[in-house]
Amino acid sequence: MDKERVRTLLAAERARVQDLLGETAGAGQEDRATANEPGDLSDPAERLTAEEVDDAVAAGLRDRLAALDRAEGRLQDGTFGRSIRSGLPIPDDRLEADPAAELTVEEARGD
């Protein structure tokens, strides 16, 4: 795959994930602010669950950003598009769908 195409895909995915992370952080702050407001405390577990979901989503998005960082590193060192496990080529279709893919489809499935 062409390096410029890879850079475009990685940049677009990074922007998408950063937007989602910002939205999630905003939702988490809103959930925490709501939890601190006086009012009906009939179901405090619901607020805690919402906060935990926000935290889990944010952690997953931070993991995705780390995967994008690793993909950019592989692009720089010339190993982008190859499995980090076997060194086999990762098909362009897979990289179009997930530019941070580190394994072939078969390896990711555990085949």
C-alpha cells in the first residue's frame, strides 16, 4: 500500500478516535457532575454504572490511539503491512478497513 494512503488512513482514524475520546470524556464529566447534584438518590448504582462505562470506553479509545502510534512506528521503520507475529503480509483490504492492524485475519482469529 502506498505510504501516502497509509498516512491518510492513519490520520483519519486518529482524528475519529480523538473526537470519540473527547465526547466520552465530556459524557464522563457530565455523569460525575450529575452524581454530585442533590436530588433523587433512588438508584445511585445507575450513575456509577454510567461512569464505569464511560471509563471503559475511554480506556478502549486510548488503547486504539496506542495501536495507531505503533502503526505509525511500523510505517517509519518499513515494517508496516506485515504481521508483527509472523512477518507475513497483511492484505491491503484489511489495512483499508483497519490501518492499525498488526496481524493477518487468520492470526487474529487464532487459526
